[in-house]
Amino acid sequence: MKFTVAIDGPAAAGKGTISKAIAAHFNLAHLDTGLLYRAVGRKAMDSDLPPDAIAHALTPADLLRDDLRTAEVAQAASRLASIPEVRAALVDFQRSFARRNGGAILDGRDIGTVICPNADVKLYVTADARTRAARRFAELSAKGHETSFDTVLADVKARDARDAGRTEAPMVAADDAVLIDTTGMSIDQAVEKAIRLVEARYPAN
């Protein structure tokens, strides 16, 4: 069985948590495509190699590093994601993953528009900037990172502008994607809604 779910949206909207929950519920393989760019960004911070060369040489082990969730890496990933050569180097990996037997769910910024335009289900998960900044600030604080809410909010807004404004594969909801705004929702409510939407298209039904 080949069944693909594409989930897009801005940082800290909840798409990662929702994607993992859907993957577990339907026993689908899950790929957080943002990790690909974070891994490239992290390696680029420590290397003089061109970003596209780093992307071509990326290995599964690079996705397992425990230092990919910092604000600095997120900003580096967002900058590199605007480079066409980097995106091209990672497209084949993502599309191959999406076509795997047993079904797959991918979350990112351009899954439903560029990577998997023919996905069986497309969701666009979003929330207002202050809500997303509050979530990210709480996450970073819990991990011991010293920062401020205003700094995180500025980072969120800057990343939104960069991701949505880039020429190559900008972050935008696909025309046929279903919008899930998690601003006033609990994670359980958001997951329940997403599962219902996927369930309506799932082959087993």
C-alpha cells in the first residue's frame, strides 16, 4: 500500500507533534523534513564546504544528532532552505521516502506543494505568531536555553518571512490542503481533528 500524508505549516504550529501522532495511529513511516535542513545547517556551521555539497553528503546518522533543535540551528536551516541547490539535493530523498510501501507522512514547508503534490491527504497546520513563540519559548526554557520571549517572537516572525518569501518553494498552503489553526486548540484536539481528516481518506476505510 502506498498512502502519503503531507503536512505543512510554520514553526511551532504543532505539525511535528500532529504528524508523529498520525504516524503512530495509522502505522505510517514519518519524516520530519525540517530535520534534513537542520542537519545541513548544523554541519554548515562547522564546515567550510558549500551548503549543496553538505546536503548531497547527508547521511541518516546526521539526523540523529542531539544538537539540531537549537534556535541557532533553526535559523541556519531556514537560511539554507532558500538556496535552490540545497533544496534540489534533498528533494529526491524526500520523494523516495513518500513513495515507500506501507504509507508515509512527511511534514515540512513545501510537502503538499512541491515534494508530494499528489499526496492523498494534505494538511496545513498553523497558529498565530505569539502563540507559536510562546510554545517555542517554553520548549527552549525547559531545555535550559537562555533567551527571552521577545527574542523568540522576533525569530519566529523573521523565519516566517524568510520561509514564505523565498523564490524557491515558498511556504504556502496547497490549494487543496485542509487548514488546521491550532491557536485556540489543545494538542489533543488538534491531533483528533487531524486523525479524523486522514481517516476519511485512508484505504482501510
